[in-house]
Amino acid sequence: MIKFTANTDFNFDVAVASIVTSPSSLTKRASAKDLLKFERTPGQTDLHIIALGAYEGTGYNRNGDAFMEDDCRKNHHLFKAAGRAVHRHHKNKPADPKYGTIKAAAYNEPMKRIELIVGLDNDKCADILDEQEKKGYTNWSMASKQAFDVCSWCGHKAKTDKDRCDCIPAKIGELNKQGVMCGMINLNPRWFEISHVGRPADRIGMSLKLASDDQRIKPMLPSDYLKIYDGFQPPDDEFIISKKAADKRELLRKLAEMEKHVDAIAEGKGKNTSKDLFLKRQARLKKSPKMEDKDIDGLRQHEPAKAMRGLADNGVMLSPDDFVKYLFGNRAKEDVSHGMKTHLPHVFSKLEEEGNQEVVNNEKFDPAGLDLLPKGLKELISGLTEGHSMFGEPSVRRVMRITIELGPKGDDAELKPKEAPTKNKADEKLAEVYASYKLAALHHMQERGTLTDEVLWNCLIQNR
């Protein structure tokens, strides 16, 4: 079940949104500023948004929805972890424009509410920022997914609006003889999106409901909102949120920006800075030999999470060809990796532009396990490090050997994609899977403190 919750549906006794000009502006709003860690971004204005209140602090909202404090405390981080961009009127399909990012989320214990820091793109959100300046607040709507909601009167669990009890929506806002208000309790909501709305979708306020006998007036249910937000695309039923998604999303964003720089050098638009010269020299890594079949077969014999950990610990990332062989073994055909490779030079930019969520939530290739690696696996990977590691010393020595063997020419050509991307969806999907693998490896290096910009550049060169 999808729920839409407007921040104006709660009474917070303070403006629901405010521009962050300095730390003192957060202090004045009694915000959870110590938990809202974020950095300024060029071209963006940061907004502090009070997203929603916990039932224990604000009760039901004006539409009869309750969000319990334990769930707010446990799940508030999903706003950021979901990796969804900021939208307008819940038009959130991949092709729809994005207007900013959720930089931080926190649960304010004393005030019992969830707060966000949202970075709005200045060039796309001039009207929103103008509205904020003039009115002192802006309207925001949050989307969450939960398995069901629970009627506070009869305890019925409704998975859809077609599965409602007799209490909902007819009795919402009324008190029974025990003094319990009729409403919908939303258990374990997974928040994944926020949108600016010109004004909240029309719904009846709780106070008006209590004072009215007009049965034509009723709160809005999820199905009513979905008719209004016709551009909304709910997450898949398999929708999950990885605890590592937020970190991977930041890595994805950085790699997308770095891809653009590599493109500029490949097109002869570099400025011959030290970074450009480094990339031209490192482009020779593309001449590194492929792994031998026996080594890939050896990796395949071990638990994947441990093999991934051993490789990442040594800075080894499987090349596109080696990755396909690792996945499919002897069944791998050369044309499979060939088609995938045409999508790799810009794969991170494409995934970032589309706001792809699956790739940052994919945990299939995450290195794992705290126990010792098997002796045979350690010896195998140790033998691969010098010829395949992306870390500084092994990669530098490899570049020197390749330069001696092949000569110093042809650097720029090594960065330029040789073919346009194929039209084959299977090739495109496999490229996304490979990107998921690389994000998992890079994230592991980041956690261990071994990830450097040099490793990231080498990772991108390998994609070309």
C-alpha cells in the first residue's frame, strides 16, 4: 500500500519548511541539527523540511493517518537511503526531471518528528524558492510504502482500499465509547520519495470531520491520491532498501561526474593538467592481460561474498570480460561481453541520470564475512594482485611495463569508446549488473579506507 502524507497535514507550531542560511537558523527551529549532517552544494539552496510527526507527538494527521514513534525512529533514514530525487506533484518516472536531492534525514526525539535537509537546484526551483521567501513555507508531500494499515477501532489490516473495514473511511475522526479515535495506523512505513506540491491534495480536515454530519465529506484514501498524482510510479513489489544504498548513491554520483571528465579527454578537450596527463598515462591499463580461465574457475569454486571480499581487499576489480566469465563460466560467449562493453563508458552517468534505485540496492556482489579467507583463495588472489590490482603501486608498475612493451603512443585513443551502444536490452541490463558489482567493490574499499580517486579513475578506464 502506498501512502501520501503532506507536511501541512500536521500541526507543528512552526513553519514546515525553511531555507537553511546558517547553523543558527536550524537552532531557532529546534531542529535535530546535530544529526542533520550535510554539505553545501554549488548551485543548490538547502531547505529544512519537517516531513511528518510521530503519533506520540502529534497524534493522527488531518487525514486520519498515524505513524508510530518506533517506526519513525527506525525508518527515517530511508528517505535518504532510497536514493530518490526530489520531484514535483509526484511525477517520479525515470524520464521525469529531478529537482534536487535529499541530503540528510533525522528523527527529532524531543519534538517527535522526522526532519529532512533537501538540496534544491536553483535553476530548476526558482519558483519554489520564491514561494518559500514570500510565504515563509512550502508544501511537500511524502510517499511511503507499507504492507497494510490497521484500523484503530477494529484492528482490521487493509492491504488495499478495496479491502477496507466498515470503519474506514466512514468513521475516521470519530471517538468511540472508550475514547479511541478512528484512524489508520501505518506500521513499518518505508519512505522513499518527497515531492513539492503547489498545494496539498484536497482532503477534509479532522476538525471539520468531527463537526460535520455530511457523509459526502470524507478523508482521502490512497486510491484517491493515486488518481490525482497520475504521474506517480510506485516501487516494485520487490522494493528493498539496502543499508549501504546511501553510500553507494554518493559513489555513483561521483563516478558519473568523473566519467564526464574522461569523456572530455577522450574527445581532445582536456587541458593537459596533471590530472589529464595522469589519465592519459593510466589509459594504458586497458592493455592489461585478461585473467586466465583457470584463475576465474578457481574464484568460482569459493563462496562469492568471500571471493568478492578477497579481490576488493587487494584492489582487484574483474574486467568486463572476466566478470562475464565469472558469472557464466564456460557458457560465456564473446559476443555477450562485447555487447555489454558498448554500454559501459557512460554507464554510471546513465544510472545517475535515471535515478536508478536497483543498482544501489543490489547486495548480490557485496563482499562479506569476518572469518578468515580459505588458504587456497588467499593464495589465488595474491597471485592476481600484481597483474590486476587497481591500487597505486601495482597499477603504476603495470603501466610502466606496458609502456616499455608497446611504446608511449595512443593514449587518447584508449579512452575513446570504439562503438556506439547496442540496442539490445540484455546488453544494457548486463552493464547495469556490472556497475552494481563495481559499486559493491568500491564501497567495500571505502569502508576499509583504501579507496582513492586514483582507484576510481582506474575503475572508469577499465570500463572503456
